[in-house]
Amino acid sequence: MRKREVERTALTEFELEALRMKKFEIERLAIVRDIFLFSCMTGLAYADVQKLKRSEIRIGVDGEKWIFSRRQKTDITSRIPLLPVAVDILNRYSDLPVCQADDRVLPVLSNQKMNAYLKEIADLCGITKNLTYHIARHTFATQLL
């Protein structure tokens, strides 16, 4: 066996801002962009955002909104403060019937569809990187931490 080095890709501050500011006429692209940005702002993996329930968003000791949940992959408890951009995204989808019916915070599609739409979004935003959902975690680690 040989160890293969994997180059981790993340969005730059400029690319992240271009993505955030882009107005989409197609609603599904706007939704996928918002969910991706939510992960960029929280560092949550796809599986963790997909299973995130409304009851896991609570007020912390600082009086601000936090995520209190367990990671899907490791079953380790996490407490994540919500930045204003993430709170705005949550508020945008709080009244969505599909989210209310499933007690979810966001209308997350399948990982395969999310990644396909992210490639479309990258093209429309002028991002030349191979944009996948996992890049959100690396963007969080490099841009926000």
C-alpha cells in the first residue's frame, strides 16, 4: 500500500462572497447554495446538516443561537455557535412546510443532487474549482477558523 496525499480544496474569501451575493433565478440553486453556505458557516458535514432538527437549535449561555447535536459519523456531541449568516439562512426556511413536517431546519436534497447542483452554481459564480459539498467543511476550517 502507498499513502496518497490528498490536496484539500477550500473556497477563498472572494469565492465565498461571490457565492453568497449571487442572485439565482432558479429556486433549487438558491436553496442548494444556502445549505452549502450554512455548512461553510458551521463546519457541519452533509449528514449532520441533513439530520439537523429544530430542537437542536437552542439559546446558549451567551444568549445567542447555538447548535447542540451529535455528529453522525462519530456520535460525539458538538456545540456550535451560529454566525449571523447561518441564522439568516435558518430563518429563511423556518416556515417551509417540508421542513416543518419533518422537524428539520433545512430542505436538504440527496448528496448526489447537491453535488450536481453545486457544479452548476460554481459555473454561474465563476468558481473554477470542482465544487462539492465536502468543500464547505474545508472552507469553514480555512476561512472562518
